[in-house]
Amino acid sequence: MTPSPTDKLQTQYIWRVKARLPERYRTPCKVLARGKLNTCLVEFEDGYRVTTSRNYLMKLETLQKRIAKRKGQNVNQKTIIDRGMENS
């Protein structure tokens, strides 16, 4: 399937919580809708959707910056996702 122009504009997020949906930890996702009281509808790459707090998400860019700052190196998106899959 070819990505639509709107898919390219969406910010990529990472599921950052192990307490809820631990199998999804560090899994890429996207926000489909934002609601009241800091909630959002999230869709993972496999099509699974969940309504959750936005506190459970982190922008991929933010995670990349934090890891690079800790290690003093550049980290790309593939590295972050690969690390998340190793932890599963």
C-alpha cells in the first residue's frame, strides 16, 4: 500500500509505558484523534487501536534526542525500533 501524503505529515510516536500493554513497549504508533482530558486514539502498525492518555506516548524525535544525549552519538529511527523489538 502506498502511503498517503497525510501519513508523511503525521508525527511518529513511541509507546513508552511498560505497565499498560507491555508487549507494545517502544512500538511505533500514530495518534489518530485527540480528546478531552489528555486522551487520544492511537493506532499501531499492525492496525491495533487503543484509547489512552497522551502521557503514555513519546515523540520519536524526543526519544532519539534523549538516547543520543546519554550516549553522545546519533541514533536513527530504525535503531530505536530495533531496540524495542529486542526487548519484547
